[in-house]
Amino acid sequence: MGQKSVTFKLPTDFSDDDLRLKIKRELNLAEFNFHLNNKSLDARNKSNIHWLVNAVVDSEELKESISPETEPLTIPVKKRTKKVIVVGNGPAGFFCAYALQLAGFDTTMIERGSEVGKRELAISKFESGSGFDPMNNYAFGEGGAGTFSDGKLTSRSKHISAERRFILENYIKAGAPSEIAFLAHPHLGTDNLKLIVKNLRALFLEAGGTMYFETMLEEVDLKTNKMITITTSKGSLDCDALFIAPGHSAFETYRMLMRHGVPFRTKNFALGSRMEHQQELINVAQWGKKSLPGVKAAEYRLTSEADGKHAVYSFCMCPGGLVVPATAYANNNIVNGMSHYQRDGKFANAACVAGISPDVLAGRLVTPFEALAEVEKLESLFYNITIDYEAPACSIADFISGKQRNYSLTSSYPLGLSVAPLWDLLPAQVSQSIRSGLIDFKKKMHGFENGILLGLESKTSSSIQVIREKTGETSGFENLYIVGEGSGFAGGIISSAADGLKIALSYIQKT
């Protein structure tokens, strides 16, 4: 059996039969099978938008063969007696715990929030005005912040090919659409993710793992630089090694670790607001038409050097999506974006943020403790504008001009908007850079100024980073590992999951 890789330009609404006919004619084969290896949309020429499709063809009539791009990830399995605990059930925590359990460790995973069904109910009640639940919200609960998101599976992290394949294969096993294995910009959608994280839990339990929900890490007992006992909201647990995947919002967990001497440093991060447009406007700007057969909704990625001080860029673009109240704590107010698999909502949204250092934000050198406080102060300010979870908002045109007009704004945001001068609410350095960036974006995308900006985006990246050894251990501690977004070394579903997986494999190989 031989193999050959072929690449074709195909219409946006092509079918498998169309591709099969193309392969048959191109390679002059009578009998063959094929599978897609890559599928990406080429929209550079609006008069000829098409898919670039790479397929791998198998046939007895072919003589050559293709070497696999990457070796599959292998997890060494043996009988082990060590007990390990993983804190946090987001992508980093799950794949860390799953790998450890598959390797033969006695693995317990704890999560401060509830299982996904109870979490979804709490979010629904919050958005209908029944009060904020600190245990179950867009940040905490089964699957972490990624469960209620667009579910993008792209990552700029390098050297994670084997980890990415392992992650995607397990997502597919848990019910994800098989297309995530070959799409250039795959996504899951929050509707799929709610089922996927439940099925991933089942895989972990079937492998022999133990899972506790509604169990918050409160304290750690450091003895001879080893993690021996942790105190949770439901009692104490012993372990030989502790892996903490706190996500981007567990500030009290960061502070508790710092009090115990766990070393962190500050790092550059991003601040801004979420921008929202009618999806049809984005479609026309990107495609030259309101819809495109075979494609759900148009995406964009925008960057600008802005005023030369702080780069400005779009982040976490959610085509056909919703803007959601994403605070992890009462009396704070931040926003994020999410979308369903079909991406068929009326609006498109994305973060519009400027990179900045905590020192520049505070106007002085700050410690990691103080960096967290600066972010919290800003999140509290946005809550106090309305003493509620309404999102302060303005038009993009008004943000650029710095002049507020009285008008009504339409949005997907479920808790209402309050017209406000966002340029005065954001830190001056950030506001100035974003204004310059928006002027650039207006030049790059027709009609861009006809959107709105709303709320505070403060969780696109972390302002602090744990200090780790090359093998993954937290510096100064033999068996403490901090992974994923909360470590400051990852961001997004794939890079976070890969970070948790890599750190787990490092521990597996040395134990």
C-alpha cells in the first residue's frame, strides 16, 4: 500500500465526492482511500475565495509512501505507588491528571466548582438576574474557563506537535467533531464543550482516577520542600506530588502560594475591552459578501504597533458569538467572548487589548502581590461604575474621537450596557494605545468603526509567572508543579493542555 499527499484548491461548498473525483483525475487511480490532512480558507482574493485542501491518499497503485510528521506521544506505564493530586479541572489540569493516571499513579483531581451541568444552571441563573455564584461561573467549574468559550484549538506554541495530537485525539474520543484533526483553525463551540468535558471526566474515572468537585484548595503544608498535605474546603489530603492548574482567575490561590514562599515574578500582560460588530459587517469586510456557502462566519485577526509604546491586537475572536460576564468574583466586572459550534449568532466579538507591564500600569516597580492588586482594582472600578454587572460601553467611533454621545447600543451581552467613556475608565497608557490601534484597524477593515467597545478584558494573559526549573518543578520545591494559564507559561486551550501534559510527562519519566 502506497501513500501520496496532494493539495487542491476547492470551492467553499465542495463535497467529499468532489474531492474524490479530483483525486481520481489527478492521480489516475481506480481504487483508493483518502483522509484530510489540512483544510484552510484562502480569502485573500475576494473574487476567488476557496479552500486549500491537503489530503493523504492510500492506494495499492501508489509506490511511494509518506513518513509520519510526528511520532505519537507515548506515556510510560508501570505499577506505581505514589499518590499525586491535581488541582483544577481546566485543560491543563485535566490532561496533566489524565496522563498521570494512565502512567499508573494514584491520581486525585479536585475542582473548586461543580460538574458542568450544575455549573451551566448557575450561569443561567446569574444571567437572568438571580445573583452571582462564586463557585460556578464563567471562570470556575468543570472544564475551566475554556468550557464556556469559542473553544478555539489553535496555538502559537512551538514543539508541541505530539502533545497537540494526543489532545485532539482525546477530544475526538470525547465527542468533538473529527474535523478538528485537519482544520487550520479548529474550534469546538461551547455547546460541544459542555458534552466533551463530561465525557473526558468519564475517561479519567474509567482509567481509575478520583475526582472531587466543589473542593477548593485552601492551604498547603510544606515540609522539607515537599508537598505532603493539602487542606481543602472538604478536609485534608496527602500526596507525594502536587500539580496546581489554577487557571487565570484564582487570585487567592496565587496569594496563598506566595505566602508559602512559592516564587513568582511579574510579566507583561494585556488589558483592554471587547469589541463587537454585526457578523454580516465582518463577512462583507472579509469576503465581499454577506454569506459564503460552506463557511460558517468570517473571522479576523488584527494587530497594530499603535502609538509605538504598547502593541494593540485582537484576541479570542468569536464569530457569530456572544459577549459574556466573565468575572470570577462578586463586585468585579469583566467580559469575555464565547460562541456555539455553528457560529450562527448575529454578532462577532473579539478582545481589543494593549500589551503592558505591571510596572507601567502602576507607575512604579511592583511585586507580584501588587501586580494582582492593580488588576483587581481595575476590575472593581468597572463594577462600581454601575454597582452591577452591566457593561460600560461606547461606540468605536466615540472611543477614537474621545467624545461621548447619547445613544442606545445593541449587543449580545446578556446583562445590559451602560453608555460610558471607556477611554477614561481604562488606564491612560492603555487607552491611548488602543485609540491608535483602532484608527489602524479602521484602515484595514471597511466599516470597522461601526462597532462598539464594551467592558473590561483583563484575562487574556497573566500579569505574573511562577518561576520553574527546566524539568517543570517550581523553583525551591521538589514536588510542586504549577501548570497552564495560572503558571504564566500558557494561554488558551491547546497551549494550556500541552503545558499540563508536558509537565506530567516530565514527572512520569523521572519517577
